[in-house]
Amino acid sequence: MDITPDQTVDASDLACPMPVIKTKQALDEMKVGEVLKMISTDPGSVSDIKAWTAKTGHELISREEYGDRYVFYIRKTK
């Protein structure tokens, strides 16, 4: 899947809950429909981001893994 993000947040080397906090802060500044790319090295962010997007209603478009990096694409829905 080829997704062009409107903004990227690199939360590498940050532990829980910082990847989720950085994601929320970035999405708060974005417009509805825009896509955020968030990069994390925290394995816990896989379940955290999935749960957070389900709770907030934002759309988790894609999750990819590259070695120790987890890349999430999230569309702001509201």
C-alpha cells in the first residue's frame, strides 16, 4: 500500500505512553481526512495504537514492521 502522509511523527526510542501521546498531539493539529505517519520502536505501541484508534474513532489505515520499527498510518476522522 502506497500512502502519502500529511505529517510524520518519529516516536522512536520513546516508551509507553509517549508514542500515543505524540500521535494525539499531532492529530489534534491536523485537519479531518489528513493522514499521520507515526514511527515507533516500542513493541507495546502495536496494541496501544490499535486500542487508541478504536477508542477515539480515528482510522488505523495500515501498520507495517521494519525490523525494530513499527510504522502506523492513521487518518484523522473528527
